[in-house]
Amino acid sequence: GADGTAGNRDSLFMTYKNMGGIQQALTMIRRLSDAAGTTGMEFAKPPGQPEATMRVSMLTELTGEMIQLGRSADASHLFVDGVLDKECPLVFNGGVHDGNVTKLCLETPTAQRTLTLPDASGTVITSGNREDISNLPGLQGDNTLVYTGSFRDLSDIVVPPKPRVTCNFECANRSIRLDDGSSNLCSDLDYSNDRFDAFRVYYLLDSGRDDTRDSLPLQQREKLSFSTDTISASGEVRAALEEFWFQYENQTAFQRPRMELVLRFLRMIAEEAGLDTAGALHANMDALLQMQSFGDVFGMEQCFVCCGDASNIAQSLVPSRRARPKFCVGG
């Protein structure tokens, strides 16, 4: 049955021939022997028939110890148009024949289920490799993660508001225009300047009643109180702000009216400076409160929240740097 080709010598061809004399080679059967010591029989495509196909339309069992499907990832494709039976239909050994395997098992489905693998590379997280969570980049963006436990009851959960400022820029490259018309990089600003007092009132000022304040050094707790020297204000202004804040001492940090605290601070500072708070300035203050924004100084607020250095943070001139959330694993 050889066709003259060296590779097909000593091969057996199974040929179809009808009554009209038309014939076609269906498959080529040849002895299998290679340098790796593999011997046996090979069913191959007949010469000149690259689309030749073998179809087995009956129950088939392949029970050999080693069954190879395909030649390579580039030249071979496997299509399974059916159901993979059994509870653990796939077993992997990682390319090492030492008796250890990983089984891919499924619980018995009670309805139609779909598992979707994303168009991305990464590590699958399971209950057995939770330590790999520390290798993830963390959560990004303005959305807040709220864990409800196994009860999924959100009725008693107060979802925190999203952050006012997102630190998604490089401080050394961020330039803003100040109220005097000059431009500065965030990393070059003097955060001890009075122009940042309103932000310090909003982000830092407190009376020290939070539980976490007790763990701070006394000097640090003092700088976070209404008597802090990082804010330029008279004793009367500080006392009025503290009296206003005291009535909310039993509320959470998210419930306390920080914008109202800033509004009172700005009004009293303006009054002490002799400005007319009953006219346009008063209207602008109310607009700021309604917009929940510091208006045109938003660029300064971004610098204040995101770009203070370690010295600024230690002096409580700016809030602590925001870090990516960390997952707590194992309690």
C-alpha cells in the first residue's frame, strides 16, 4: 500500500471503492515507532487529503494509561460538544507523574448554572489559598465595600459616602492655581498657610472623643482638638465650634455635619475680619453648603488630602496619606 513516499512505506491503506470504479483512500494505517520508544499503530490522514476526518458515532471508551489529544497548542484544537460526566470530570497532575493530582469537581447542580472566566490573567482565590489575597493590588475608585455577613440584611447598615477627593494623580506633576493667581505644584505648597485652615477644620478638627484618639500620643491628640495651634482662630471661634460639635458626640463620623462645621468657621472668621456676612458672602457660604463643595479651591483640596509629606502629617497640618484597603484574612 505504499504510495512511494518514504514516510508512508510499509503502510496499509483502507480504501473505499464503489461499483462505478470510484475509489478513495479513507485512512492510512502504519507502524508507529519513534526515538522516545513509543511503538504501536497509527491511524493517519491519507496523502493529499488534509481535511480527512474520522468520526466514531457509537459509545467509545479510551482506557489506556496515556491518552494524548492533539499535537500542540498551535496545531491542535479540542471541541467537546456535549456534557462532561461524573462529579470530578477533569484531573490534573501539573506535568509531574508522582501520584498527586488536582481534581476539578462540581456540586450536583439543581438548576442551570454558568461560570464565566474573565478575559484576563490572574490567580483564582479559594478558601485554601487566601494568603494570595495579599498579592492583589487592592480596591480602587470611589465605591465603598460593605460586608454584610451571611444575613445579607442591609436595613441597619449605614453605607459610608464616597470620598470627596480621589488621589489618582502624581503630586509632583499636579499644578494648581492659587487664589492669588500664582501656580504651584502640589508637592511645593506650604500646608501651614492659613489658606488651608478650612480644610483642616473639615478633615482634622475634632474634640478627641473618637475611640482611636486614645491610642495617639498626647501631643497628637492635642493637635486634633479644638485648641490646636495649626488653625488660626480666636478663642471665641474655637469655643463656639466646640459647643456646636458637642451636641453630635454620640453620632458616628459619617453622621456628623462636617460641612456645617466648616460653614460656621468661615462665617465667624469673616465676621472677625469685618466682612459683610449678610450680603453676597453669606449667599456664597450657603451655596457652598448646598453643593457640598469648597467651590473653586477644589484643586487645593486635592493637594491637601493627597500630597502632604511625612512632616506635614506629623504636625497634623494635613490628613494621613490614604492607603489602599487591606484585606483581613483569618480573623
